[in-house]
Amino acid sequence: MDLQTLWFAAVAVLWIGFLLLEGFDFGVAALLPVLGRRTQDRHLMLRSIGPLWDGNEVWLITAVGAVFAAFPGWYATWLPALYLPFVLVLFGLIIRAVAFEWRHSHHTAAWDSSWTWVITTGSLIAALGIGAALGATTLGLPIDADGTRVGGAFSGLGWPALLGAVAVLAFSLVHGALFLALKVDGDVRLRARAFALRWSPFAALPLLAWAGWVHLRSGTPLTGGLWLLAALAVVVTWARAKVDAEGQAFTAWAVLLLASAATIFGAAYPVVVPSTIDAAFDVTVADASVSDYTLTVMTWAAGVGLPVVLAYQAWTYWVFRRRLTADPVHEEPVEAHA
């Protein structure tokens, strides 16, 4: 495998890692108004992702940084063409980060409710924006021979972007529900499991349609097999959730993302940004890549640093592996205030 292909695969892995880990963060936050019927329930849901959400966001920084370092031509075409959705993603991530920190600075009902809604809103914006950007990138952007977007700020936000946005959000909602069913106990666990059981077959359809679209356009027998694996994973998710096997259902839903994303990236290769104007204007791996020397240096650096990062994050998940329960509310007796 040449270094250009290796780094294309590395970028794909980083994006898959981000969607897999940050996906349940987005899902849990988006489901706060749906599954968090009581203050204790919402607090429990936020506790489930509290030690994890900021570390999961590092995958986004690393994925975009890898595109910039390994494929500057891809970066130079991609981000300016999708400036609006990426600005919305940054806005969503910023307000949810502020809300996570500020929500615990006071303990009044109005304060908690306000910042909880900010967390939900920021997560929805970020999930939709990332989905729109990835959908438009893999399905096509209106770029010319110079890799410049043709049209106004909204020219890249057509049906491909809409499909990607819906696919990422729908996946994240069920992913978050399955994570809650696996991570917490009590009424929230039951409601999360019921949500995943009801909506998982429908939530998988946009992602399967996205992967199938890319495969039909430029896929191979291998990507076709991966797409079938993704479809089978949906059936397994539903079947295991029905018998309360939350861990197996969560794993199967993760396989849906892994197989679908592998279908998309595998079928798209070697094109990194297809043009909807003319296929001759497609940006390929060879067009966008830096020199082999630079890729070699990056490979050695990644080989040293990546295992350390992965080990640290795995340790974090191990430390916070226990199932959580809602703390009971104890009211002080009236005599204590006499």
C-alpha cells in the first residue's frame, strides 16, 4: 500500500472514530427533552457522557488536521466550498461546550433547564452540520477545474448535504439511545431501549441510502458486500434490542456505521471531492496529496503518538465503565429547619 492510500485510509478511520464516539454524545444530548422527563433523569443522562464528550471531540480536530496535513488540495477545496456548514458546526460545538461547563455552576430549575436546551441545540446543530459537510463531500460539490465552488454560499447544500445531515443525526439518536440503555439504569434505561427498538429500522435508512448511492456510482464487489453487512447489522441491532441484549445491540449498531462508512470511502477512492459539474474536475488523492517525504515523516509521527492517544482514551472508558443510576432525592425533615 502506498503512502497516499495509507493516509486516505487513516483519514477515513479518523472520521469513523469521530462519528462512532461523538455520535452517542450527540444522540444523548439530543434525546434530553425526549427521554429526560424529570430533572434527575436529565442529570443522569448528562452524567453518562460527562467524562467522555470533550475527549471524543478530539477526533474531529484530528480528522480535519489529517486532511490539512496529508491532502492540502482536499482541504483547500473542501472547507471553502462548505464554509457555512462548518461555521455552524463550530457554533454548535462552542455553545454545547459552554453549556456543559456552566450548567453546574448554579442549581436552580430555570438555570438547569436553559443550559440543558443549549446542550441539545448545540448537539443538533453540530450533528446536522457535520453530516451535511460529509454528505456533500462524498456525493459531489459544484467545483470547477481549479477546485473552486461555483455559485453562492448555499450552492453546495443540495440533496447530498441534506441526506448526509439526516443520516448522521438519525444514526446518532439511536446510537445515543443504545448507549444510554447500556450505560444507565432505571426508567431512562427502559425508555432508551424502547426508543432504539422502535426507531432503529427507520434511522438506518438514510445512512444505508447514502452508502448505497456512492456504491452504485463507483463501487466494487467489496463495497457491495460491506453495504450488505451494514444492512444485516440493522437487523441484528433490532433483534438484540428486542431481547434486552443492550451490549450486543450497541455493537451491531456500531457495525452499521463501520460498514456504511467503509462502503462510502471505499467506493469513493481515489476521488476525495467529486465534482457535480464535470467528472474531469474531480479532486483525487494524487491531486491533493503532499510529497512522499512529508507523508513518511507524518507516518512515523503518527506511529509514535497514536498508540499513546488510543491507550489513554481506552483507559478513560475503562475507568468510567460502570452503569450509572439516578441519585435518589432525599428531602430533609421539617424539624431540621426548626
